Amino acid sequence: MRFLFKTDYEDDIRLFPHSGYFVSYGILFALLLTAPYVLSSYLMSQLVFVCIYATVGVALLILTGFTGQASLGHAAFLAIGAYTAAYLQQFDVPFPVYFLAAGLLTGVVGALVGFPALRLQGIYLVIATISFAFIVEEILARWESVTHGNEGMRVKTLYLFGTAVSRDSPAFYFLCLAVLVLTIVGALNLLRSPTGRAFVAIRDSETAARSMGINVSLYKVKSFAISAAITGLAGCLFAHKLSFISPEMFTLQLSIEFIIVILIGGTFSLHGAVLGAIFIVMIDPFLTYLKDDMPGLIAGMAATMGAGSERAAHIQDSVAAFASLNGLKGAIYGIIIVLFVLFEPLGLYGRWLKIKLYFQLFPLYKRATFKRQKIYVKSERNR
Amino acid sequence: MLDFVQQLVSGVALGCVYGLIALGFVLVYKATEVVNFAQGDLMMLGGFFAFTFIGMLGLNYWLGFAGAVAAMALFGMLAERLVVRPILGYPQFSIIMATIGLGFFLRSVSGMIWGTDDFKIDTPFSQGVVRIGSLVLADDKLSVIAATIILCTLLYLFFNKTTLGTAMRASSENMLAAYYMGIPVKRVVSIVWAISAAVAGCAGVLLAPITFVHSNVGLVLGLKAFPAAVLGGFGSIPGAVVGGVLIGVIESMAGFYLAEGWKDVAPYVVLLAVLLLKPEGLFGLHIRKKV
């Protein structure tokens, strides 16, 4: 086990605490760079979605994970970014300009949402963000001169420095990856700056933060604006990836998906956003795989365990019927959320830390290390 | 003028629907400070239970009604035992997520079991209308209004006058202190979930003739009932009904007098405005912050 000897604050906030980080992140980066030449085009497309979802996840982590302000309205921010991009693109505005404009406009809207949210706590904030998302969705459907209403908008191919970047090309993947990496690095820097410390202080106790001289309102609005702006940038990429956007894509369901991303990944570290995004995006291909291959697999297993061929065929049919039931995906979603909340509250990244610590401390690992503390004195109403 | 009154009355009827679902939200919140995002789906499940008893098994309407409510009460206890109790005492965010997950699960499973068609239940109120002057009121809407008033009164009395109600309020304020005072907190929470699910079941059965029974009905109505509960100040039982009626009236007025599209948005606009001016809702208690 490695012990880090820290002698000053600079040591404590280093992005790469020791050389091992360079090796592991270097390998990861190399793998990501070679991915387009190895993976199938379907998986590549999913990987692009992972990048976009992870970018939104990072944005949501800044707001929910680190500032403690829950939001179920991020689909609306994504929509604003996507529509800004699609609208400006009609006037032959170059990509870098409308990309940044999408982020800027969404950031401004985020700040405007942040102001009313200043007075709201917990569940009231959740419902306020849901209301905001509904209103945005309805505006998108009704403001036909700009958004073309429910007919939706086509998004043309992206032109970067005079070359066309099609939505399925490796170049588009690299663009999304670059945006994700820059977002993560930016967020890491933000979180170790005084602003980030203020965010965490507000999350842990607003009253204590205020008494330490932190301008709570200012930092909450900042957090909303930053989170919204990043989501807006992701929205621009999302629009290009889908090449067609319409209001019914940006529903509450999508907002919930984003919350699930950080919940499953883990809300206490930026790793969570990426892990959660991988989980959420890859669940679709995984379910399709199960649907196609599971019946045969189970029937095969039944056959080797001594069931007759007629019996095995029967099993195969019934499993196939079950797998193609309509709502199966929703049910699996629901079960996954509940199981994560109940048994893995720290998310996938928390599980990784536990496994790592288990081997580092072997055989001295205690389960209680990661136990959450229960607070029976309810304070949320009085806070 | 007659148009206005007719709109007002149908708004009130619609609002009572929201109020009835909002009652369930408020009950659970009042007693445990848990926000149950699956409330609408519990309502949907109640409708399906009633459909099973009445439509498929051919029971008498009132028997089926009672059966559905009883089944929902049991189901509420089961959900509490499996999903809520293990995370009691953890941050609200986790509990909200767990109930969202529960909602997802209920929606898809009921879609798998009963299919995704619209179902109808024959009720004694399905056909008749009551005429007051030139006003026309459908029986099914009146039944919802009556049930809302009765349930609201009963629950209000229950919470404020009975020992069990006092125990529930105590455990919501401070579970640990309530436990030290001899209140079996776990059982209290379990009973609250049973009552709340039973109220949702009532709502589901009563709404069956109006909205039909299908697996997404809970999501749609739950999302409207939620602002109703917030508008009334999440912890207040009469507030839930008043909030519901307000939302219903706003919705039907906006649908009648304003341009198309306002109908769905108006409740949320009003909600945001109220939250801006009075963050604790219309009937919420304002409690001082303590360090």
C-alpha cells in the first residue's frame, strides 16, 4: 500500500496525486483513442452517447452532487442547447460560434432558474425544476416560428474548419470525447478552487457556510449557471448526433435518466458521471443481447441438465416470450434504481473504491468503513 | 356567465381528482417526510385491482371497491417494508429516487400483467347526471367531489384528534425522540403507507369511469397532483385539497379562455409564481431555521 506524504495544500489538491495516475489514465486514454478502429459502428455510436451523457452527468454532479441542489429539469437545459444550435445553424453560423452560444444561452437561462431556486429547498426545488422543464417543453412545442413546433428540426451535418464531420465518423467521436475530457478537467479545477469549496460547504450546511462568509445566493446561482451551461454544450452535440430534434425527446423521462446516471455512478466523485453514463447507455445493447441470446442459452443449459428436447424448446419459447414483453425495460430500470439506492448508495464508483480498499487492506477490511450514517432527527423541514 | 360557472364546476371536479391523489402524497410526507413519487402509480394499481375484481371476477361494485382498497393497503405495507424501511433516516434524495424506481417498476409490471389498453369499469355513477337549473353535473364527477370531501375530513380528524394521528405527527418531527417516548415508529410508518396506498386505491377506483384505467394514468395524474400538494404546502391535508382544486380550476379556465397550449402549462406557471412568493406553499407552516 502506498502512503502519500503531503506537506502543504498544493500536495493535497493535486490532480494527479502520484505517478500511478499517469499510467492508468494514459492507458485509458490510449484505449479511447484506438476505440473507433476496433469497435463496431453500433458500439461507437453508443460510445458517443456515453460521452454526451457523461458530460451532462458532470454538469449534474456539480449542481446536485457538490452543491446539493437537486434538479429534475436538466432535459430542458439540454433542449435549450440543442435548439439554440439547430436555430443558429440555419443562418450558416460556424460550429465553434453556435457551440459556445448554446452553452452561453443555456447558462443564462440556468442563472435565471437559479434565482427563484434560491429560496427553495429539497422537494420544493425538485418540483420547481420539474415545472420549469414542463414549461420549456411546451414553449418548444408552441413557438413554431423558431422551433417548428412538434414537427421538430433537422440538424445539418457539422462543419468544423471547413471539413464535414458526419455524425457517425470517428472525428465526431473525438470531438465529443474532447468536450467530455475538457469538461471533466474544468470541473476538477473548479472543484478544487475556492468556488468549488464554497459549493461543497453549501451542500454540507448552508447555515455554516453563510456564517463562514460565503455568499450562499451568489454561489447557488453560479452553480446553476455552470451546470446549465455545460448541459447546453452537451445539448449541441446531442442535436448533431441525433440529426433531428423535437420537443418530445426532452421529457421528464430524460431528466430522470440523467439523475439515474449520477445515482448509479456515485454522487460524490466525477468518476460517477462517467461510470453511470456507461451503465445507462450500455443497458440498451445489453438488453437486446439478452433478448436475442438468452432463450437459446437457457434452453441449452436446460438440455445439458437433462431436460428432453421438447421440454427445452418449450423453455426456449417461454423465455423468449418473457424477454419480448413490452414493459420489461421499464421494470428492469425500476429494479436497478431501487437496488442501487438500497444496497449500493455510493454507486459504481463506491463499489470500485470498496474493492480497491479490500485488496489494499487485506485481510483487515471492515464493511463498516463505508457505512452510511442514519439521521433519525429529521432536519430537512427545519433546515 | 353560465359558461364560467360550468367551467368552474368542471374545474372543481377535476381539481378534486388531483386533490385526492395529493392527499396520499401529503399523508406520507406528513408522517415520515418521505416524498412518494410512486403515488400516482399506486393509484393506477388500485384502478387495476378494482378492474380485476369487478370487470374480470364479476364482483358487486361496492365489494370490488372495498377489495381493491384493502388490497392496496396491504400493497402499501409491502412496499414500505421492502423499499422504504431500509432507507429510512437517509437523505431525502435517496428515498425520492427509490420511489421513482418503484414507480417505473409498477408501471411496466402492470402493463405486462394487464396489457396496455384502456379499461373501463361499470359503476353505479357511470350514466346519470344531476341538473341544477341549466347546470349539468355528471354523477361520476360528483362522486369524486363527495369522496374527496369525506376522505379529507376523516383524515384531518384522524391526524389531529386520535392518538395514532398524534403519534404519526410526533414521529415525523423527530423519529428518535418519538421512539424514546414509546411510539413504535416502524409500525407507525407502516400504517401510514397502508393508509396512503388505500387513499390512492380509492382515487384509482373513483377515477376509473372518468380517466379509464391504463398503465400510464398514474404518471400523468401524479405529475399534476404533485403541484397540487406543493401549492397547498406539502404538510397540510386541507391544503392538498385546496391546492388540487386551485390547479383544476386554473387548468379548466386556462383551457377555456386562453390560447391553446396554456391548459397544460398554466398550473406550473402558477406553481412557480407561488413558490417564488411563498416558498412554503399556501398552507405550509413557516418554521424558523435552526443551526
